[in-house]
Amino acid sequence: MTNRSFDPLTAIGPLDGRYRAVGELLSPYASEWALMRYRVRVEVAWFLYLNRHANLPSFPHLSETVTAQCEDIWKDFSISDGHAIREIESQTNHDVKAVELFLRDKFTTLELSDHLEWIHFACTSEDINNLAYALIVQDLLDEVLIPRFEGLIDDLLALAEPVVDLPMLAHTHGQTASPTTLGKELVVFASRVHDIGKRLRGTVVRGKMNGAVGNFNAHTVAVPNLDWLALGESFVKSLGLTPNPITTQIESRDYFAQFLNDLQVFNGILLDFVRDIWSYIAIGYFRQKKVSKEVGSSTMPHKVNPIDFENAEGNLGIANSLQEHLAHKLLISRWQRDLSDSTVLRNLGVAIGHTLLSINSTCKGISKLEPDEDKITTDLESSWEVLTEAVQTVMRTQGISNSYEVVKQTTRGKQMDEKLYQQLLSESGLSAENRTKLASLRPDTYIGLARELASREIDRIRNERLD
């Protein structure tokens, strides 16, 4: 069956099908049409930069009107323009050359026929490509990723703050452990997302405009009187990017790999969170709000499954796999250039799309969560054995020999109630003062500085986000 009209149900990739909303969000940055538009932007910018800053006698300054008309070519770049480039590419079998020829046609209509040779002047395709992808990364960070990190932090803090004071049994190695507060454990994740977001926001996006093998060979022969080093670097800066002063034919893409590696760190943090929440739901520490028409199981009517967190976990695996491959691949190019990166780079949107899917699913899942304070409190009150840490530590301060071993012999692997705890104190050899101090301790009061730590971290996150 041949289907000429696209329907999301016929897509072979979920970002264009089931999760089309995410695909549409990324389309202005990571689609084939978007790459064409960014390439056109760079080509036009280089043409105009030469006109304004190179002082070339054969390329007199263009009027402000013509300059604006040139810039409108990329600002108003349409789907029809993309198809026009694709049609040219079907003849040239070269995607960047197709962009140059497209611009020649456009500039001819602007009565710039005498200046067409300044389009793509002294450029290799990678001069255009590296800057186009650098602008894509910069825009994805500023306009897509960072805002969604901030939204996730907002959701985490909104979940955490009401329960900063709620004592909760900790579980190290899946076993009962010294108490904490639910809010403090959630703030840990808000803090981690905030910090990796700062790293990503600080990504130094680099670019180059220096010719076929990075040496300005053609530039210096054609126009030897210009300071091409300064001109190339100042052009890159004019795009809001950081120049890489020494490259082969390609920009080395170390920054690109670092960006992808940092994104993998974020994915790992989010994966840690969704698995923790899944487990808290499993032991009843969180309930999920019921949505009336949703179905948890096709056969078990009672179920309310943590599907959002499971969806996030699955997509984080795909995102990390793709981002890991891109990060490793983009660091390596044979000698001065090979093209094995070209097809890989076209998957950037797919790799980032699965991260965005995971964030969306996580935030949706968070919106359905309700802490079950009764369950949390009941678990805590039935686990007096967690106070044995305090007992053996106070015994040490009193100089009681082998304090840890003494307590371990009578308590390891046992569940204690208040009566057994008080019996432990009476047999501990502790002074009356220390026994009194420990006798007043309860699992829900043995939380150390959890409240203070959480509150301090919330303040730090808020203050840094305001800076």
C-alpha cells in the first residue's frame, strides 16, 4: 500500500507518530527543513558580513533595504523554500551546494546578480554546517531544554515543600535505615537537576569559519590583504558563538560531546528519580490520583499503574543510547574530514526528543502524586531498630568498648518496637543521663538536620535562579 498523505499513525518513529507533539516542538530546530533554514541563515550572514566588514572594492556596501531583504530570506524561510532546495539537491547530490544555488536564485530576484560570487565565498561545506549546528544547539538549550528543566524543578519543589517536615523511614539497600524527611529526599533531586541545568546553560558553543582544512588557504590567495584570522573569528562571534581558532576541515565538536554528555548526566538523574518514585508508589508512600476514564489494566479493574514514570524510564534509555553514540562519534573524524558524522548528526532531534518525552512524562506523573502520610508514619513507628545507630554512637562517646558489636549482637536483622528499644537502653551500660536522652528519642524525631538541609537547599536553588 502506498500512502502519499502523511498520517501520524503511519509514522515508523514515535516522535513523528504517537508523540507527535514533541516532534512538532523540535521541528523548528532539528528537522531537515530546520537544518536548511539554519544553513541559509549562516550563508546570508557570511555574505552580509563580508559586505559590511571586509572592505572589498568589488563588493560595495549594500543599502539597508537590500540588507534587510537578504536577511528576510532566512527569517521567512518556508516549507516551499525547503522543497526548492531539495529539488536542487536531487540534481547536485550535495545538500550545502543546493543551499548556495537556492540563494543565487533568491539574490538574483533582489537584483544582486553582480554579487553572486560572494555567496559561499571561500567556504567549505563544513564552515556552514558547523555554524548551523552550533546555532541549533544554542537555540535548543535556550528555547527548549533549559525552560523544561526549570519547569521540572518547579514541579519537584512543589512536591517537596509541603512535606519537608514529614518524617520518613529511609531505605538503604532496600532495608530500613535512619529516618529522613520525604521533602528532603525530593529536594535532593531538585538540587541535582538545578546543578546540571546550570552546567548545560553554561555550555560554550563553538564554531569556525576558516576554509577547507582550517587554514584560510583560498582566502589568503584570493584577498591577501585582509586579516582573515580576525575576520573569521569576529564573524563567529557575531553569531553569538565562541570561535575555535584551530581546526581541521571540521570544528572539533568537543563542546558538542560535552553537551551530550551533560545531557546524559541529566538523563541519569531523572532516571534515578523516576525509579525511586516508582518504588515509593510500590510500597505505598505515594498514592496516584485516579483519572476517571483511565484504565490501569485490561483485566484488573483496581489498578492505577505508575505508567508515566515507566514511560519516562523507557525513553531515558533510548535518549542515553543515542546521545552516548553521538558524543563518541562526533569526537572522531578521519584525518582532516570524513562524512560518517553527517547522517549521525541528523538524529540529534531524535536523541533530544526522547529526553523531552521523559521530562513530560515525569511532570505528568508528579502531578498525580499524593503522599500517603498514614502509611509513611505507620512504617516509621514500627521500625524502632533504626534508633540503634544513635544508641551505639552515644555508647562510643561514653567510651564503652566494642559499642557497635554489642548493639549488633542483639539487634541485627530484627524488627524492634518501643518496648524492645527501651530494654536495649537498660542493658546498654549507658549513664543515666545518656539513657534519659535516648529514651525520649523516637523514630519520627530521629531525623537529624533533614529539615534544615532541605530548607537551605531550596533557598539556594531559588536564589540562584533569580541571579
